[in-house]
Amino acid sequence: MNFQILIVDDEKNIREGLKKALEMEEYEVLLAADGEEGWKAMNRGDVDLVIADLKMPKMSGGELLKRIVSAYPTVPVIILTGHGTIESAVEAMRDGAYDFLTKPVNLDRLFLLMKRALSNRALVLQHEALQEELEKKKHTSNIIGRSPQMKKIFELIEQVAPTKASVLITGESGVGKELIADAIHNLSSRKEKPFIKVHCAALAESLLESELFGHEKGAFTGAISRKRGRFELANRGDIFLDEIGEINQSVQIKILRVLQEKRFERVGGEETLEVDVRIISATNRDLKKEIEEGRFREDLFYRLNVVNINIPPLRERKDDIPLLTSAFLKEFAKENEKSVEGIDPEARSALYRYSWPGNVRELRNCIESAVVMSKKPILTLDDLPPSVLSGSEDDAIKIPLGSTLQEAEKQVIKATLLSQKGNKSKTAETLGIGRKTLHRKVQEYAIDG
């Protein structure tokens, strides 16, 4: 780890001498000639340790220390002092200094103190990194998947969440678009601000404009008082417009204005309101086709589609089925107070062969039904809905165009294992490979045997 050290001292010879000594030890060094310069350097970030003289013009080392301890409590400060100010150095220790040294500086003693202080600093940074990673996982824990497609989506979420960019989430019904929107908001700097959700398809066309932008008293029949709209309520936060493809042209124009100018008026009102809202939208429609057919504005599409996250259907990421099945099984066993612990190979194979037109939502409903109907601790074919069984009779494997040879091989091995009920000898024989080769590939591809 390359640590960055800030040296703050009004004596140029001491600054430059310490800089050369520390750079020989491969530290990155910043210099400041007084406390004010030192404080500005701290606020530019990435300082791991401060070496500061106690007596300086403009801002003393003691005042600089107090500011650093208050704003950056994990950054250690070593104070330098003359022989006549030992009492002041002891006071600095009470104020939070890591340690102090008298001038002229004993470099061996300084390097020893630095080594100890930076060792503690490294632990702090590792802890912060771990906490940040745990926080990310917490906010994406509801999104289940380990397929290559889902890993790319996790990366996109982490990349776009801290920004102000509009996000358009696309995919078939039931793939989990709202969960992606939740994760983006929860990983953003707006996570403590409002997150307003609007399911556009669930609102009558005549009511949608009023819901989004609010209305004034008497704006239309039934408007008995002023109402704040969803955009107003979402100010300084995020708004999620689900099924954005369902809105009419007049509402599209008003949303476009919010994106361009951050302004709008309530229905029936003259007052122009300003808002700071990031729009996350979702649709299961092909908006480019909607544009060609004149139902969706092209300029609005490009404003909404700054970042696109497309969620593939479950049939194209069947690697996620075992993980999803396990999670749903645990959830519904606990919810229904049933001791269902797993699923037998035949039932697992049926789940894998089914095409899941309703995607993750359909799989979730299927497992809930199976858990409720099960009379044994292990789910069997008898527990699965007839629709899943009737749609699982075809033994063909669908491999998406563009898949790598490794991805295709993984799917073939996995499907064959399922068809052979986990019997590796029969699987190897069917595939025409040795059992050791099969075992190696199962480990390589992390296939559940």
C-alpha cells in the first residue's frame, strides 16, 4: 500500500529534508508551509498521515491538529516541537495527536512512529473497504444471481448508482426490474432522500398527469384541494417510473421538460416549480419500435436512456435457477412454518428444462406453491404445478447466440447431470468424457452436482 504523507512546517529546510528522507522510503509526500496550507491539502483528500510543526504562522499546529481530529479522526498526526515547548506537545497529545518528536528530528525514531501509525491506518482502511463492500452486498442482496449476465448487471448498478444519470431498465415482465431500481437508489448519495415509485400502467390515463405533477384546487372535477405530485415529493431524491412505455404523449412532454429544465407546473396551476430528481424508469416494451410507430417520443427516450440496464429473461440465465430456487424455498418454508429442506434431482431437472415465460416471478410463485403443497421435507415432481411439468418434457437445451464455448459446455454438462439425476458416471458416459474430466469441469464451472 502506497501511503501519502503530509508535512506541514514553516521552515523550508526541515520540509525539504523530511521530504527527501521519506521519498527514499517510497512514501508519497505533500508539503505545506503553514497550517492554512496544510488544512487545504487535507481537504483535497487521500492523506494517510500528517507530520506538523507545533508553532507556525497563520494557523498553529495545535489548531490544525484539532481540525484534523474533528474532520478526519482516523488520520494520525505526529507533532514536531522545539525543546522549549514540551508542555505544548503534551497538550497536543491530549487533543488527539498520535505522538510528538522534538527537533532536530531523529529519523529512526520518526520512521518507527510512522510504521506503527500507518499499520493502524491500514487496518482502518481495510475495515472501511470491508464495510463498504458489505453495504453494497446488503443493498443488492435481494437480487439473486451468479450467472455472467447478472454479474455484469451488478457491476453496472455499482457504476451508475453514485451518478446523477437517468437509468432505463429494460426486460420482460417478471425479471425483477424494480429490485434493480431499489439497488441503484440505495447505493447512491440520495439513499437518505425520498424514493418515489409510480406504476404508470396501474393509473388511468386521465389521472397519471395529476399523480406525477400534482394539481391545484378546482383544476378538474373532484379536485377539492391542492395536491402535491410525485415529482414534487421526490425532490432531491429518485423517482421510479415503472412501465414508462404506457404513458401518453402529453405526459411524455412534461417529463421531458423535467429532464431538460428541472421545472414543471401542477395541473391547473401557474406557479413553476423546480425539482432536483433523478429518474429511473423501466419498461417491458421495445421503445425503439414504439418510436417508429409514433407512440413514444424519441427525444424523451434518449433522455431516459442515458444508461441502459437490460435484464435477460430467466430462460437465458438458467445458471441462476438453483440459487433462486434455494432462496425461495427457504423463504416460503419459514413463512409457512414447514420443514422443507430441499428439492430432489427429478424436480430440479424439471425446473431447469422449463422455459419460464413468467421469469423470476413465475419461479417464485412455483416454489411457493410447491412448499405449501408438499407433505415431505424434500420437494418432488408431485409438488410442482402441472404447467411446469407439461412444459418440461422437451430435453433440448437452448443456448443463446453469442455464448462462448465455455458457457455452452457448462450448460450441456449441467443439463446432462440433471437428466442423469446427479449420477456422474452416467453423465460422463453420456458426454463421452472420462469421470475425472467431468469432475474437473464441474469444479471449474462451479456446477452444483
